[in-house]
Amino acid sequence: MTGRRKSEKEKLAIALGYEKDTMSAPQVMAKGRGYIAERILEIAREHNIPVERDPVLAEALGQLDLGQEIPPELYQVVAEILAFIMETDRRYGKKNG
């Protein structure tokens, strides 16, 4: 009999979105575990959307509802990730938007 160890959790994916003209903070646009997580990651790859692998942040964001803005206590870490993505895009000539 095989069983899943607790450390072998299903993959979790959270997609954030942010529109500076209409949102005051990034929002949870999609989230899921297992197959849904795989689909979120597949769609990100198809659209050249950067992926950050941070299990602790993913678990924190996974507690939020779809459409919910990230809480102020997560602003700093999410801002650092967004800044890194924007700098990477700039370096490789990808335009945001």
C-alpha cells in the first residue's frame, strides 16, 4: 500500500493580477492545487508569464478568496517579486501591459 507523505503535498499555484488604474493592490485571480495548479502554470508558460516559486508565500496567498486583494502584510514580498519580474522583462526587452 502506498500513501502520500505529508511533505509530498499537492502542488499549489496562485495567480496574481494588478491593474494600476483600477486596483489598489494585486488581487488573487486564480488559485488551485493538483491538476488546477498544473493548468495555472501551463497557462502562465503559454503566455510567457513569469512564475515565482515560493511555497510559503503561495500558502499565505492560498488563504485568500478569488478577487481578494493581498493584505498589507504581504505587500513587501509581493512588491519585491513584481520588481524582479519588471526588471527581468526590461532586461530582455519585453514590454509590460
